[in-house]
Amino acid sequence: MTLPSFDIPWFKLLIVVALIAFVSFGGIGKMRGLADGEVSSGQIAALATQVKPGEVVVYTINDCLYCKLAKEWLDQHKVAYTECNISVDSACSEAFNGYGAHGTPFLVVRGQQMHEGFQTGVFLKLLRQTSS
């Protein structure tokens, strides 16, 4: 049995393009918000206790990896949120379109919109700015 050769130019080009895209979009650090500065777990827990039901709305679609990761982070840190799945709920879809949103996850944090997906640093900054 012969293994396929990975010396194919298109395969190398694909790898390079994927790496450039990953770095350009901030990689895992951007998704996790690490580029926005480290926040201690105690600070996150304190902010999470101040979030009341309905203050954070996460607009999602079915089979969205980034939606799943955002919800897992929120669940892990015990942040109250309401999921609004635009794939199955027409009211959610109308609200999503009303915001002029283009992709998911799309979050509304105490009335402030997160148009760039879920980034923990941005999310925590919004919680700090809007805390009472």
C-alpha cells in the first residue's frame, strides 16, 4: 500500500493559505480573547454573578462551531444568557436581521452588540462597562 505524496503544490498552497487565514483572524487567541489581556478567573466569576437573565442574548444557528464554543465558555463561567437560534425561531431571525448582523455567534450584551463574533476580552469589557 502506497501513501499519497504531500509534495503536491496545491496542498502546500492550501496549508499556507490556511495558516495565513488563521493568523490574520487572530487564531485561537482571538476566539478566547487572550489578545485583549488576561483576566483572572475570580474577576470573571465576579462579573458573571452580576449578569441577570436576558441581559446577554446569543444568536446562533444549527451546527455552528463558534456558537457552540461561545456557549461552552458562557456555561463554564456560569454566565446567564438566552440563546436565540435563528435557524428554528422566526422571531430570533427577525431580531437578528433587525440588528443588521451578518454572522453567528452574534451577541447582544446589555444592549451592546458584538458584531465580530464571540471574543472573551470584548465580552468582558462590555460587562465591565455596562455593570451597575
